[in-house]
Amino acid sequence: MKNIILTTCMLLCTAMLFAQEFNQEIVQEDGKRFLVGKINLDGLRSLPYQQWYLQGHQDYRVDSTIVNLFKEKLSDYTITLFLGTWCGDSKRETPRFIKILETAGFPMNQLQIIALDRRREHYKKSPTGEEKGLNIIKVPTMVFYKNGKEVNRIVERPLENLEEDIAQIVHERPYIPNYAH
């Protein structure tokens, strides 16, 4: 019985060490706040981020005609969205991107959102290094994976519009993102 309890305690402690909390917030000396690491929609819908997130989400009109062209195939992908809650481009594109995914019925458990740091010594890094080796130079960057392999990405802003760019990627048509790596 002692061994079972001891083993259970050790497993719980190990799990707690490796589990990263979502929506970790940094508050700088000047009072500026931003999220870092793994975040979820609850983080984007919380203050102060909800001010730009909810407005951008509400105001964006999704082109459902284009979404209908890719929505079936989109569920074959997993997506990692790298953003900065401090970045103007991320504030513009992230709510739009999420709304498109929702409109397409994308399984949101296949979306990972990583917020990158803005501080000079940690610039565009996450606390647990999800960006390492991925050449994330601009945010937002939406990386599309199929069968665990990167297929393509949208970097900073779409070439045409998000719906059109996603359609190009999902239909595996030639697509070269901004700042191609």
C-alpha cells in the first residue's frame, strides 16, 4: 500500500513539473501586460486582451464561400499559432483567424496557441521553447501541419486574405508566405 501511495505521489509531482499553466501573464515595470507560453481562447477573452480580441472577432466578416471550399480538408491539419499579445499584426489577424476556424468547424483541440515574449532578453521566445527550430521571425505565424509534418505557414499577414491563403495551403497549391524561410 505504501508503494502505491508513494508511486502515485511521484507521478503527480512529475506531472505537475512538466505541466505548463495556460495564459501565463507578464506584467512589466511600466505596467504593460502580455501573455507568454501556451494560451487558450479564455486567455484572449480575458482583460486586457479581450478589448482587441473580441472587437476584431466581432467585426470580421468571414467569406463563407471560400471557407466552404476548404472546411472538410482543414480537419486533416493541426495548426500552431504563434502570436504576440503586444503585437499590432497579431491583434489584427488572430481574432480573424480564430473566427475563420470556428466558421469552418475546425476541431479547436487541433489548434495550439503560443504567445511569445516581448522583453528584449526573451524576444519572440516562449518559456518552454515551442518556437525553437521553427524560424519564427514575425508574428503572428500560423503553421499548418499534416501527419505531423509542416506543410506551410502564413507569416505576419496573408498574401490575399486569410480565407484565400488557408484554401491555398489546405488544397496544397503553390503558396510562398511572407518572409519565406
